Amino acid sequence: MRVLKSFKRDYTLHLMLVPALLLVLVFSYYPMFGFVIAFEKFVAYKGFFHSKWVGFDNFRYIFKMPDFLPAFRNTAIIAILKIVGNLIVPIVIALLLNEVRQTFIKRGVQILVYLPHFLSWVILAGILKDILSPSGGIVNELITALGFKPIFFLGDNHWFRFTLIASDVWKEFGFNTIVYTAALTSINPSLYEAAVVDGASRWKQTLYITLPGIVPIIILLATISLGNVLNAGFDQVFNLYSPVTYSTGDILDTLVYRVGIVSAQYSVSTAIGLFKSIISFVLICASYGLAYRLANYRIF
Amino acid sequence: MIKSSLSRRTFLVCNLVFLTGLSLLCVLPILNVLAVSFSSAGAAAAGEVRFWPVDFNVKAYEVVMKEGKFFGAFGMSVERLLLGTLINMVLCVLTAYPLSKDSKRFPLRTAYAWIFVFTILFNGGLIPWYLAVKQTHLLDTIWALILPGAVNVFNIILMLNFFRGLPKELEESSLIDGAGHLKTLFLIFLPISLPSLATVTLFTMVGHWNSWFDGLMLMKSPDRYPLATYLQSIEIDLSTLRQLNLTDPDTARVVSNRTGRAAQIFMTALPILIVYPFLQKYFVSGLVMGSVKE
């Protein structure tokens, strides 16, 4: 009854939502039902719902694929190390930045370190390929000038994962400090005044006031990043990897692309994608649930 | 003011040095590629280029400019940027406004909000998405680059949280004065939401400019690739030289695969680098405001 009444009074509110709802229906919900092709022997002209049903055959097939388990392992390793790096580095930098008293230096540093976040992986991959090149790239020029052998960062399986993780942290650390910087400014200054009166050194102040002040936001971000355990970064890997580095750099998303688009095995590719989507869904729900319990965090 | 101790001063100096080094680390790679693009092929290949061009010339840019494909792709990107940002923003405020209402006031609000939030929790995967877009017959048109991503749930959440932070009295008085919801949104809410609106708009523009994968998937003819996709396709294909058509021997002496590619990378990044100073003025305050919740 209450709902009906509000419908009459606030029909404009409902109407305003219609365009977005339609788009989401077509481009998000309809594809969601398309996952049924993971259980089919999909034939394009028959469509999502009329191809031959094969049950779990495609899933049995992917677990036997030589590429699948390595890609799964690579995904988890790369993603987890990225999560750790992207959590710790920004905290350290935000704390160091917080110690800078000259505003213009602080602003200058911030402007420069935020920049890579806004460039796409296509541009950054182009830049990385150039500067990391073993023949004439500036990084290897530096390495050889210091008396070491040149390193083929993007073509050597010993270095490829490191390169992915380091370049991702390099791209995002600056932008990730924003949250912490905001949290740091909201710490009550009278706490520091009281600590100074009590004779606490700067180090003790950091340890007992600053850090505890940002612990809630650290816990919140760490919890939410749990949902990214299978997001190793398609844009980055796709633009940096090559067949030479598949063994350490191939991830589920790139495998989905190669199997689905390059080899046109639609059903197999969707099975891999669905496998990832389901695990990710569980992880994201768990992480938001945990964030709600721990920090009373709500998405909206 | 108590004079700081020696250790404190040492720390501050080291800290400044470290942070300066770190900031340089974020821009030097870009400067290096910029310098390579203005250097001669020989100097680049010999690894002589640091952060200043060696044998300065603009031949690489001339070659890229003569190439029709680059400008075609540039035009495609501008078109999607303007049209896409407009549509994204209209949808964003139209959706965020009703969702920002209190659930007592608008009972279905939570149900609607979950419909949108669920799309960021679960997706059907690449192939079903591609097949769905294909069935709409939008492939190879500009709309394929705009409509599938037109509803950005993250931006909607940012905006709706900002709207929720506005005083309730604003809306009440406006409705009492006889304005409808549309009028309230466009005449009362939007004018006072400019910082958040600017942030979301700028993020959307950067997103459109940078987005390349949808172009690769949804544009069948490479002639219709947006710039980011075009750049990606030449990076993957190692024969840039052939694509750049370096038939003139004089040009080929100064411009190589590497300098030509550096020029294209820089020209693709240039629009972002130009708007960046304006961008960074807004996004910090806008982000922080959008994240305030009741």
C-alpha cells in the first residue's frame, strides 16, 4: 500500500531511473544469463538458450587444459602481491608526506605522483617497453653503466612478475595515498598538542597517534581489496606479456581472451570466465560483509 | 617554538630528498620517451638519449601526422569523448538523484540500488557480453563505444553519496515551492554540486579517452578504432615501420620504429597531460566529498 502511494506521488523518481535500468538490463543482466553457454556446445546462430546442453563437459575440459592451472596460479600470485604492495607503499608515502611542512613541496610531490594513475596501460606499456628495452632502453643503460648485465624485464620469466607488480605499484601508489592523506588530516590536532606536552617525540607521536588514527581506513581498504584476489589486471598484462612470458604472466582474463576471441571457443572461454566470476563474487561478498562488520562500511 | 633536534632535521632532509626522487621517478619515464620522440633514430638506438633530445628533429611527428590513420583515430576518440561524457553524466545524475533519497521517502530505493550494485559484484564474462552487444547490432558504430559503458555504477555511488550530504531542507523547500523532482535536481542540486560534478566529469572524460579494449572488441574495421585502440594495435604489431610507411630514405635515416612509436605514445598522452593540471585541482576535494556518508 505504502509502495503504491509513493508510486503515485513520486513517479518522476521512478521515471528518472528508467534509462539507466534499461541499459543495465541489456548490457549487464542479459550477458549475465549468457553464462549458460558455459554448459552448452554453443553455436552462434542458435543463440544463448537453444544450443546443445552438455552439462559440465566444458569445465572438465578446462581443468585438463595445460594452460588453465598455471594461469589460475599466476592470477592469484600476481593479484595478491599487487594488493600487498598497493596497500603498504601508499601508507608509507602518505606518512612521509605528512611530515613535510612546506605546502608547496607537498603539493608539488602530490601533483607528480598522482600523474601515472591517469595514463592508460596502453600508453604506459608503450613507455615501459621503451625504457625497459635491453637494447638502448634507459633503465638497462643505467644498469650496464653500473657494471651489471642488462635485464630483459619483459622477456625473462624470472623478472616478468616482478615487473608487473612493480609497475602497477608505481602507477597507483600516488593516487592511493589520497585516502590516507585525507584520513591523516582528520586526526584531531589537540591529540598531538597533548602528546607534545607529555614529552612524546615525533616518532612516538607517529606510532601512538598517527598510525592508530588511520588504522580503521587501513583495515577497511585491506578488507575490500580481498575481492580483487583474482583481478591481476587484464589491461596491464595484455599489453605487456608475450608468448615467451606466458608461463609466469598468463592470467585467467588473458586466457579467456585468447581461448574465446583468438581461438573462437566460446563455450570453453565462458566456462573459464564463469569459474573466475563465481570465485570473485564469493570473495567480494565476503569482503563487503566483513567490511560492514568491522568498519560499519556500506556501499551506498 | 622549540628548536628541532639534529636527528629530526636529518630526517626531514632525507625525507625531502626521498620524496623528490620518488616524484621524479613518476615523470622521468615519460620525459625519456618524449626525448626519444624528438631524437634521431641513431641516437635512440645507441641509447644516448636521456631526458633531452639528441639531434633534435620533429621528423617522427611529421611522419605520424602524414599518416591518415592517426587523425582518423583521433577524431573517433574526440567524438566518443564528447558524446560519451554527455550521456554518462546525464545518466549519472538522473540515477543518483532518486537513489539518494531516504528509503522512508522512496521505499523502492534500496531495491533499485541493489539492481545497480549487483552489476559490479557479478558479470557474465567476456564472451556473453560480446555476444549481447553483437545482438543489439551496435557493432562497428560509435554507440558500441558509448552505450555498453554508459551506466557507471561507481560514479553513481560517488554522486549519490554527495547528494545525500546536502541539507534536506533544500529539497523540501523546493518541492513545497512547487518544483518537481526534475527541476529540483537541475536547478537546485546540480548548481551546488559543481565540485563533485566536475570530478566525475573529468574522470569520465579520462576514462573515455583511455579506454581501448571495447574498441578492439566492438569495432570490426581498424579504420574505426579510437586512438587508444589504434595505439594498442600498433604496439602489439611490431611492424610499425611498415605501417608508418617510411619509404623516403631521408626520413628513414632519422625516424625509426622506436622514435615513431614514441611520438605516437606522446601524442596519445598529450590531451591527458593538458587537462591534468585542471583535473588534479578538482579530484581530491571531489573524491573526499563524495565519500562522506551519513
